[in-house]
Amino acid sequence: MKRLLDCVISLIALVVLLPVFGIVTILIRPKIGSPVLFKQERPGLYGKSFFVYKFRSMTDERDKNGELLSDDVRLTSFGKVIRKLSLDELPQLWNVLKGDMSLVGPRPLLVEYLPLYNERQARRHDVRPGITGWAQVNGRNTISWEEKFELDVWYVENQSFWLDIKILFMTVRKVFISEGVSQEGQATMTKFEGSKD
């Protein structure tokens, strides 16, 4: 049922939002640069890696040593708008259609975080990662990593068709009011360095 819902909604959304994809693509190229899409390896179901796709919101500016500058420097004003409206996440509908992701589930984070999770936190990989999730509609980037992971695991233990529908509707509301996009004082959120417990 969940996979059927994913396929139907993502396919319809890809078709309906095609003009939005076109407009965002046309605007990103001169304002941020090429390539328009950002691709990065992320852990999916059971920790198996896949490539997640997003619209670019940051430049590739580097220092004199060739190292990328901090996120807050590379995040352009147009990039902030893209993130505020969650337009950067739209290409992940393709990931959903492919089966790498689900519409609803714990967000796919960095591969480098895998060895940092404790046993309970690692349960977030018992389901496919999602474009949105229980943690996204209950604080997103304004809550701590530990709170976020606890919400992710709660979803894993309580997932249902109706919970997914509820999260999708809550997500639409969150996007419209642009709530929880970034952590205070950060372009997005600080890196996870492992839990103290």
C-alpha cells in the first residue's frame, strides 16, 4: 500500500510540477551556477547507499586552499528562497519513483553519520528514507539531533497508511508557513558528531 501510494503520488507530482522544475532550472543556472542538480551519496533502507538528487542552493566557492567555504557563505539569497519553499527537495520525487526513497520516512542524512548512531538511532534505517517525515513536521532543523532521531524511531515503530497521510498534509502546511527551515544561527543545521549517551 505504501509503495503504491509512493509511486502514484510521485508520478502525478512529477507531471504536474514539470513547469516548476523548468522555472527553477532556468533560474538556478545564472544565479547559482551549473550543474543545476546536486547529487550526493546517502544511506537508504538498511543503510544501503544511493544517490539523492536536489536542486542546488549553494555555490561552489572555495578558499585559497581549494576547500569549500562554509554553508552560510555559499548559500545564496536565491538558495535561501529555494530552501524556504522546499523547492530544492522536488527532484527527490524521482528517487521515490525509483524506490530509493519514500514520500514519508526519516530524512536520508550523510553516510559519514552511520558509525555515529547508537543502536536505537540506527533503527531509522529500518524503513526507506523520506522526502518528509515525522521529525520534519515536528521541528525539522530547530530541534536537537537526539530529538530528531527519537521522532524518526517513533515513526518506524508506529508507521501506518493514515500516519503517512497525516504527515503529508502537515508537510504542506509547514511549507506554506516556512517553519523550521534552519537551526538558529546556522544556514541549515550543525553536523551530527554522535550522542553523549
